[in-house]
Amino acid sequence: MTIQQAQQQVDEWIKTIGVRYFNELTNLGILMEEVGELSKIMVRIYGEQSFKENESNNNLSDEFADVLWVLICLANQTGVDLTDALQKNLEKKSVRDATRHKNNKKLQ
């Protein structure tokens, strides 16, 4: 699935099953919640924190998908073509950071 196809499929789902998009600020809040849930699992799996007794090792891939879902919703709502945006962002970083990371002694 391409990013463009994902944007189209999310839009179709929202309009047929989800009834309508939540407003942009609600979706921004939901995005923050989903990033928090992803962060919690990442910290417990890869960081020093352990899972609490009542916590399960939730599905990491599902949390990533939740973040992506809401990000796509926000892009659709605001008219952002994520394929185009990502391509332009990669080009910007390639020019701006052409030697930056190679010359970073902290990364060597």
C-alpha cells in the first residue's frame, strides 16, 4: 500500500464507517494520546522501565498503526498530500544534512 492509497482508504473508512472526521483539534489530542501509548510500550521494551503487574506487553505494531492512522486523518483534514510532503522533506534533509551526520563525531 502506498501512502496515497492509505490516505484514500482512511478517508473512505471515515466517510462510510466512521461517519465523519473528528475535528482537527480533537484528532490532534488523539494523536498525542496514541504517541503516549506508543512511548509507554517503547520505554518498557527498550528502556529501563519494566511492565507493571497489570500491564501487558501490548502490540507495538498496533500502536505504530494507531499513530499513523490519526496522522493520516489530520493530513486528510488539512489537505496535506503525505507522499508529496515526505518527498519534499527527504529532499530538504538530503541537502541540509549532506555532510552534517557524517561529520558528527558523536555518531562515529
